[in-house]
Amino acid sequence: MTYSFACPVPCDQEIKVHAKNNDDAVNAIIGAGAIRCRNIEKNCHCEKARIQLPPVTAEQLRRIVRLCMKEECGASTPDAPAG
């Protein structure tokens, strides 16, 4: 499956990942840098936001990503049968 995630406004970062399920997708999206300006482990500043936001816990970050990610309908994956 293909999952997508867009960081909240004003950031315009979009992330797409291939994953087996929702949990794998959340991990892959966070690993790709989702909401990195609020991720304690990344400690990055978002140039779009132009304000320093306090970091969130790993669990809060996972909840935000899970809430905002979308499963792409009809997206084909390499192991999907041709039809």
C-alpha cells in the first residue's frame, strides 16, 4: 500500500511511503521526516513556520501522523497482481 502525509500548514512538505500496514506507514513517515520541526530526535527548525515550536513526545508525534496520513486508493505496489 502507498500512504501519504502532508505536514500541517504552513509547512508544505509531503511524504509518500510504501508500507504493509498502518503501523509500518507511521514509522516510515516519521523516519522520512514528518513534522521534523516538532520531533525531539530530529531537532530541526522549519523555515516555513518561522517560529520555534516546542517538541512533542514520540507518542504524540505518532498520533499526529496516524491522524493525518492517508492511504492512497488504487495505488499499485510492485507485489500487487496485474489485473
